[in-house]
Amino acid sequence: MGILKKIEEDAKSGKKSLALLIDPDEYNEDYIESLFSVDFDHVSYIFIGGSLLLKSETDKLIEHLRKSCNKPLILFPGNAKHVSDKADA
């Protein structure tokens, strides 16, 4: 099932979802590892994006997240430079 379809079905059935938004400008390996040191079971989706793009770390962030978790990685771009073909949606 696609990600959009899953979100729509969860909303129709009243199931709650939680998305974690990570700004690629804030990416560093220690920060990402600290995120996974807490209870991550309640997170349904990871949104990746922000309002500025001071450095181009989107692809590196996605690759790191892909190795660290099995949550869907969804782009939430602030501009075209946040777009990556490495994300799930």
C-alpha cells in the first residue's frame, strides 16, 4: 500500500499518526543517533524538510535515516533544493 493511501485510510478510520519533522540543515550524525535513543515506536512517519537550505544535506540525512530506522521517509520541502529521489514520498 502506498504512503498516501495509508495516511488516508488511517484518517478515515480515526487512527492517530505521529510525524517527526527533521530539518536537513540541522543534520549531523550525533543528532540523528540521539533521536533513536528514545522510544520511537509511536512515530508513524518521518518528514524531511525545512524553510531554509543553508547546506545540501538532504540526501545524506535520508541515507542515514534509512540505515537507522524502517519508518517511511516523506519529503516536506521548503524549496526545490530539498527534493530528493532517495525519499519514499
